[in-house]
Amino acid sequence: MALIELRNIDRHYGEDETLVKALDEINLNIEKGEIVALLGPSGSGKTTLLNVIAALDIPTAGEYNFDDEPVPLGKVEEMTTFRRGNIGYIFQFFNLLADLTALENIILVQDLAGCRDKERALKLIDAVGLKGLEDRFPSQMSGGQRQRVAIARALAKSPSIVLGDELTGNLDSETSNMVME
């Protein structure tokens, strides 16, 4: 049984001569425990596909099942509940809250998911190589450090799946390898 099943997913923008087919009849199955990489040139729809899988964007057409259940596409509150319970997302541009420390950014996600665990948050900070930086604000960190906070934040609630949009793009190769492990 697939964890993610997409059937004939379209995501179109605009109309007539301005129509852009970001996704056009995408079919995809991802099994539990599988690691998948999306490769393609800029503008090929990789981020749009990730946003559909994360229920951040609503497809124009098609079906999306997660763990054999339909995802409530188009129902904003239900999509939020789905994301909160199932999705860890590492954004390309971090999306950290500037007025929260690294630790607070991570704990906020746990609070929203109803699973606050400061000890786990601190272990994740250590796991991504940021021990001792938990009280720093994003503006006091390098791009690579902010990316690692974003990675720890995505893992903080133990989601069913972790999605990453160019998740190691701001990291050197040694740190990328550490984070991937």
C-alpha cells in the first residue's frame, strides 16, 4: 500500500493564452520508508508538486490519497489538520519566525501539533550540529545554520513524511551528508 498516491494530478495557472501547466496528469506512488528525489530544471514543477503533496496547494484536477485515505483538498481547515498531523516540510527559504529563537521555532511546531517535547527539540538541534546555538535568533545565524534549524523543525513532531525543497542547497557537502544521515 502506497503512503502517497497521486492520480492524474493537474495544477494549472492562468487561462487561454496565459495558461501554464505546472503539473499535467501526474501519477505517483510513494511507499512507506521510500526515499524519493525530484530532479528537473528550474520551472519544471518540482516545488508545485511538493506543495500539492504537502496540501499547501490545491490541484486543478486529480486525486490524492495519503495512507489509503483521500486528502481533503480544498477544505482549508481539514488540509491544515492533515498537514499538522502528517507533514514535515523543509522550505527552500527556511520560513523561520524572526522573533523566535532556534529552539522556539522548533517548539512552536510541536505546540501546534499538540506534542511539545523540549528534550526532543534539543536533541534535534544537537543532531543537526547546532548545539549551543538554540537561543540564537535567525538573524544571528548563517544561511546554513538557519537551514539546519528548518530541518530540525520539520522533524520535531515526528511526521509521517518529510518533504524538502532544495533542503541542502545552503549547506556544504560535509554538513549535507551529516543532515541526510
